[in-house]
Amino acid sequence: MKFQIRKIQLVSETTYAEAGRPVDRPITRVAAAAVVSNEYAGQWQDDLSPMYDAAADVAADLAQRAVAALPGAPESYGKAAIVGLDGELEHAAAVLHPSLGKPLRDAVGGGTSIIPSAKKAGIAGTAIDVPLHYKDAAFVRTHFDAMEVRIPDAPRPNELVIVVAVTDGGRPHPRVGGLTIDEADGSDGLR
């Protein structure tokens, strides 16, 4: 199986100030999303494994685009999928979990932390919040964040939207304590 791509959207935002205060350095978040055909929409399929490799191919392209759009080194990552209403939530799971992680980790230069994810079913224009974590230690609280992604004309009932997101920093002005990047070990993906 190879997904037919209808479109790719790249969204980039850079924060220079928050709450009336400049940030120490600008923080950029980038999401790359692909709108792809869902061959299993409207029908039951016991074996969803053909979606795994198809998703990995799309994810490699999206991850490279997203990382290339960052002005700094990648620090956080996340992934998400929206399935059109003729599909099922398990189709979103099939594109996110078995094979999407490796190409995203390759693009960011590693990453021992779990890649947080979100999935949902929806109509064209449905928004999804892509969860973000620090790529080498999931408990780095300064990088607990999310980025909203929406494509006005997707997903159509027989489509999927596949999203990867990366950042070159955490939240602006973090001050709720917890593990910091400087304290993180990164060896186990947690701390």
C-alpha cells in the first residue's frame, strides 16, 4: 500500500514574547501534515499492517520538512492523526504507532522519549492538538505542550490527516518546577 497524498501543509509559529515579556530566545513550533487517502474507509479490514509502512514513508517526508523549518535544533516532538468519518479510529492508530516513530526520531537526531500522540475522527476542518514532549526525557516539564493543527478541507470522509510536530524549545517562561533539560539524563527516555 502507498498512500495517495492530496496535500501537505506546513505550519510554523515563532514566539518572541509571552504575557508582555520577551522570551530568552525565540521558540519555534512547526507542524507538517499530510492529507492522504484511506483505502480502508467504509469497509472492515482485519489486517491493518499495510498502513504501517505507508505511514512511515509519509512520516519521513513530514519529519524532514518540519525539522528543516526549525531555526534551532529539535527539542520536542509529537504526532497526531485525524480519520475521516468513513474510517475508524483504529486507522489513525495504525498510521501513528507501529512505524511512524523511527522516521521522526531519525529526523530529530535521536530521541529516547516516547513520542506523545493524539487521534480522533472528524469532519473537514477538525482541529487536533498535537501533544509535545522533550525528545530525550518525557518528564521534562518545561516542554509539556501542544500545537493545534487544522486543515480547512480535510479530512474528507475517505481520508486521513497525519501530523508530526517539532519545536526548538519548551514553553515560554516556564515556572511550574519539575525536571529541566539541564537535569535530564535521557538514558531511559523518562528522566
